[in-house]
Amino acid sequence: MFVSPVYKQKVDDLRKKRIIGMDWHFYWTAREDMIEILGESEYVQFKMDMELNPLKGDVIQSAGGFRKVRYPIREKSIGSRKGARVIYLYLATKTAFHVVDAYTHEEKDDISEADKKLFRDLAGRLKNEA
């Protein structure tokens, strides 16, 4: 993967300021699914993009603060509207991302009420942990 020197310098500067380099926690097969959908280099880019803008994506109603972000699948020239979906919870107090699901627009569109309950319960536990 080619990374321009200017971009690398910006990332290094941000890392020094601890703006990026947050903790990432993956549940079930979310990490593997993300890499399969996006590819390794785009997976790394996704994480950097999210660390720079952790509140990207829409809050999922009745899901305890979890968000759904749409992300392009550049290797296949698919834009964010038809691309990947990543479900995550960002906890600012712990500077941590909790990723629970990754899928394509074709795999599923809506999040079920059962999934929302699962996310809500997990969010409650994570927010109450020390």
C-alpha cells in the first residue's frame, strides 16, 4: 500500500498528540468481516478516519448509543451508499471504539429489534465498566 509522505507525516503528528491511536475492541467476527469487506489497507484507513472523526455515522435509535457508519469499498469502486456498514460504539471517556458488526449493503439493510436490544445491553455494560 502506497502512503504519501505528507499523509504519513500528518498521521505521525496526530499520533504524537494522541488524537489517533485509540483502543479498538472487536466483538464476534467484526474485525474479520471488516478486513474481508474492505481489504487490509482500507481497514487501516477506516480506523484512521474514524479516530479523526469518532462521531461519524448515524446514531441507531434504541441501541444504547451505537452508531452505523457507511463506508466505501474502494477496491470494488463501490461508494459509501452501497458499500460497507460498520456498527460501533465510541466511548469518549475511555477513548475506545467497540465494533460489533460489519456487513455490506447487500447483506442486510435494517437492524433488527433483537440486534438493537443486544447492542443496548452491551452498551450499558461497557458504559458501567471502570
